[in-house]
Amino acid sequence: MVKQTVVAVAVTLVCVMLVCGMGGYAQVYANGRSVPIYSVDRQDNLVSISFDAAWGADKTRQIMDVCDSYGVKATFFLVGFWVDKYPQMVAEIASRGFEIGTHSATHPQMSKLTEQQCREELLTSSKKIFEITGAPVQLFRPPFGDYNNTLLSVAKGLGLYTVQWSVDSLDWKGLSAVEIAQRVQQAQSGDIILCHNNSDHIVEALPLIFEAMRFKNLQFVPIGQLIYRNGYTIDSSGRQRQDKSANTLL
């Protein structure tokens, strides 16, 4: 029964990906190891801010309110059990125009999983999000930032772009709003900022972050709009670069 369910989920998601034109990008390697996207080589002052959601949702609506007041559209990476617990919040995140990616189904250390276990983590979590939002999941962030070639290969096969971060707010450590903002202020064009939806002082930190980014003339876009979808390379640091000889789609 479980096997049939997994197969059904796989068929559903593959059909969605084919309809949406996903999965048409090449696997990229650096020094023999597959590397996810940590940042993007852009000179147009675009950056992205993301929020990982695994435990708690008390501050999620406030985060969206602050983002909306500054005209910022962020990316939320949701764990499957969080989706199960807060389906109405998932629907609100999507309805308010924020991007949603998967953060796995159960938040395991995925480099220790088998290929099939990795696939099930991504399929089941993506299906849960899709059933609520009606939008196919295109982005994946590994729990703990932990990955290996097997995981990235599975994600690629499912049409998912694996995304890490280049600026870590360390908000989960209980830093003050000012300390969080000071860490994020280092962001430059093409950076991806990591935050968490239920950290202690994230709501108070966001206005400081957004004002600082305005001063630096940086504009926020969802990660899906920041990354290149085709015709790119990724260097050993995880910097995604456009292959100008290819027909790159943004």
C-alpha cells in the first residue's frame, strides 16, 4: 500500500513538472561533487530572503505583514509535518503571493538516507504543499544544509532546484534584532538570506533589514526569480553563474 502511494505521488508530480516545463536543467558538478545553489552571480541588485519553517507558526503572519509593508516577496521552505499541522497557514502563505519550497517531509539528515528514502521525503512533502496551494514545488532546501550527490541527483530528477544560502542570519541562536540585522546587512547582489519563521526576534529584525537593503539599493525577489533555470554553471563555492553561450531562461 505504501509503495503504491509513493508511485502515485511520483506520477502526479512528474505530470505537474512536465506540464510546467520543469526538470530541463543539467546537473552541475564542482571538483567531482554535485553542488547546490548558494548564491547567484547577478549585477542587478537583486537578493532573496527565505524562512525555514519546521516548528511553530506564531510569527509567520507577522513576518508576512512586515514583508508586505515593504513590498517584499520572500520564499518559505516548509517541512511536511509543519504543513500537516498548519494547512491554513500554508494556504495563506501561497494566497498572499509568497513562494513555497520543500524543506523535506520529516527534517532528517538526508545524506544518511538511501536514494529511495530521499525520493519519498521530497515526493511526499511536495505533494502535501501542492494539494493545498495547487502550485508545483520547484525549490528544495536540505535540512541542516546537509546533502550529498545522491540527494542532489534525486532532487534534480524530480525537477527541484536545491538551494542553500550565502548569508546566515543566525536568528535561531536567540540573537537580538539588531544583531540579526547586522549580520544580514552584509548581503550583496545575488545573495540568498537564511532566516527562520519562528526565531525569537525575527519580526523586530525585518524592518531593520529591509531599511538597510533599501539604503544599499537592493531589491528583494523570491528565490525562484533570482536563480537561473537553464544554461548555468555552479562553481565550487556554490555560486550559480549564467552560461552566456546558452539560451538562459530566468
